[in-house]
Amino acid sequence: MVRAVAFWCAVVAALAVALPASAHGPTRKKHAETIEINAPADKVWAAIGNFADWSWHPAVEKTEATGNAVDATRVLTLKGGGKITEKMLKRDDAKRTMSYEITEVDVKVLPVNQYSSTVTVTGDDKTSKVEWKGAFYRGFMQNDPPPELNEEAAIKAVSGVYKSGLDALKAKLEAGG
Amino acid sequence: MASIRAAFAIRTGLGHRLAPICLTACLVWASALGAATAAEPGAREAFVTNQEGNSVSVVDLDTMAVAAEIPLGGNPAGIAMSGDRRFAYVAAPESKEVFVIDAEARTVARRFPVGRGPLGIAAHPTKPTIYVADWYEHKLFVVDPESGKITGGIETGQSPSGVAVTPDGAHVLTADRDSNQVSMIDTATLQRVAVIPTGDRPFGITIDAKGERAYTANVRSNDVTVIDLIARKVVGTVPVGRRPYAVALAGGKAFVTDQYAETVTVFDTTTLKEAGKIAVGGYPEGISASKDGRFVWVACWEDNTLEQIDVSTLTVVHRVTVGAGPRAFGEFLR
């Protein structure tokens, strides 16, 4: 009897924890990563601000772009397959910042919806700071998402893209590349 | 006298820079506000829903300072005010419930479940009735906020988002996001009496003070549809900035939040011509005007700010940090 009660208490406790986390509609999330790079801000901006060539990112195999100004689109082909189509929303070279949105992506490639992002470089002629931030919904837009398409999965994926990209950018530019 | 003090408080709240012009401006304002407050009080407070912060920030609009933070839960987003401005109604899509906030006491008076995806919400101007749009059930629920009982449900188009009630209380409108239309519903019979086509993916909807026109912000076509509510026809489409979210009306102008562009696009509601763009914080979303039409307030989701726009100069004159992820989707001023 005591064991049965304990069992049911455990089940109820597990449900109480599990239900609110899984049974809800999508909420927009934001995520940001920053990195310091020992290289001039103009040089860092020349790399990350080049919408038409993101070969510095370790996940990107190929960039095909229509230009480097607002409204330009690009298709990123990823290593191991998968494509992401993006469009530039804003650009200010004086402030070393640009924004873009994903217009087309399979949630199996990146588990997000309505994704938009901004990269900004601040600093001087010696050191720089890069901020990469994004706003997005999870991959599954109906109620009750599967775990691979929930909010946690979306944040984990975006965080991975930002961190691996910024680490590679730092390594490349500090090596004088 | 109270209104004169309020007018001074507004100006002094803006800081030292404006002090020299304060005296004359305030005297003019004081008389204008005095006339207005005799009929009805102007906006004194903003109730900003913080979706990530799971709370409502109460902002004193005279001083632009946060006066209180009310914890809620459920990822609150949509908001409406009772006709007498005593209660704020907040829709929380994650916990699928509505919170009734006693605005003066700053406490949650009641909370009750509504549907599977409550987001947009509006209140009847005179009756104790609220309308809650359900994103997943494609319905508008009619709810008694005193008992929490759902007294009716009307089929709308797909994924109704914004909700607004005409000033006379005769009709309630929903922006049916995934059907590219507005549903017009008779509040007495609870029958849909008209369906009006809009641009691509209408989200926020706002009705003017006379109940003659409605404006929808169309997220995907980057424009605003202007609807004549008497003829029940579209009278114009106005291009705005990228990913518009909601519309406020003040001083013969419409103010539209452009989420991706980080601007508020302003256009003249008579000529439907653009009158300017105002740079604001990241992801501007909920927007609302004071009844006297002098100021517009906008919640910026990414920067966690509430920003005050001067309607006469079309500039941001003050901003205050609120809770995390402010959305303020609906009528959030009282």
C-alpha cells in the first residue's frame, strides 16, 4: 500500500513536471552569442559582413548570393547536405551591422521557424567584439511539439551555429587569415 | 488642479533637457488636458505583458517609470482593458488561460482556462464580456470575466490573432491570420455578418474612435489594409516596413510597428500617404495611443523597452526598461 502510494506520487509528480513543458503553443525565443577577436573591427566586418561569402563558417560548404545589399538573397549549402535560403533585411556599414531572415529551410536542417538574425561588430583598429543574435520560433508550430522540434531544440541548434561560427571566425582572423 | 499637476509631471519626467520649454508648453497643455479629463481620464498607465518574463510591468506614463511588476506565468502576450479601465485581461497562450488583473490593486483577481491557444483578446466597452481568439481552434470565444465561463464560441477563419470591438459595442472583429481576412461578428446575435479580404497574414487589428474604419497589419505582405466598416469594404492598402505587427491611431495618423525594420511607419489616415519612419528598439510589437492623441507607446520585444513617441514631432522622447520579452498585444493603456 505504501509502495503503491509512493508509485502514484511519483507518476503524478512526473506528469506535473512533464505536462506544462510539452503541451503548449510556440513562443518566440531570442538567443545571442558574443566573442572577442584580436583583430581590427574593419577586418572582422569585412569577413562577417560579407553576406555573399560565409565560407568562414565551418558548417558552410558554399554561398550563392545575388549581392551584398539590402534585399539580396543567398543560398547556403551546408557540409553534409542541406540548404538555407536567406534574405538581407538591413545593412549599415558605418555601424558594421546587418540583419537577415531565413526565407526557406527544412526543420531537419535547422529546427526553427520565422528566424531573423543580426550580426554586429564593434571595436577599434586592434580588437573587436562580435555579437550574433537571433529571434525565432521552434520547428513545430502546432501544439505539443516532438522533442526534436521544441523550444529547447531550437535554442540548442541556434546556439551551436553561432558558437561554432564565431570560434572559427576568431581562429581564422587571429591567425592572420 | 490634478490635471495641471499631471501635465507638469509629464514634462518634468522627460528630463532636464526639456526644462526651458516646459513652462509655456505646460500651460498650454494643462488647459487642454483639463478639458479632456473633465470628460474622461487620459492614459495614465501602461500594462505591458512580458512574455519571457511571465509578468506584467505597470508603467506610470507621467514619469515613464515602472510602478509595479505583477507576476503571472503562462507566457502572457495578449491584453485588453475593461471599459471602465478597472481590470486588465491578459491571455497566456502557454498555460491556455486568461488572467483578470485588478488594475488599481495590482493583483490577479481571477484566472481561468480558455481554449487551446488563447492569444488575441478584447473587451466589450460596456458589458462584462471579453472576446478571446483561439489560434488553434479557429474560434472566437465569448467569456464572462467575472465567472470565467465561456458563454459562446464563433467560427472564424484560420488562426485568428488580433481582436477589436467597435466603440458602440455592436461588432467584434478578428484578424484571421492564415485566411488573409477579417471576420466581422455581431455581438448581439454572435453571427458572423461579414468577411473582408486583407493583405497576406493580418495580425494586429485596430478600430478608429468613430468606429468607421479598421486597420490590419499584414505580417507577410508588409502592408496595412484599411477597411471601411460601414461599407464593409477595403478602401486602401498602405505599404509599411518589414513584418508589421500592430497599428495605433493618433492625430489623424496611423502608427505601425515594423518588427524586422525596427521602425514605426507613420501614415496619414486621410491621404494614406507615408508621413515618416521612426527608429525604435528591436522587434517593436504592441502599440497604443493615448486618448488625447498626443503620444503613442510601443513595446520593443528584443530590447525589453517601452518607448514613448511624441505624435507632433514623430520622435521617441522617452524609453523605459520593462520585463523580458514585452509584447503588449492589444489595448494596454488605461
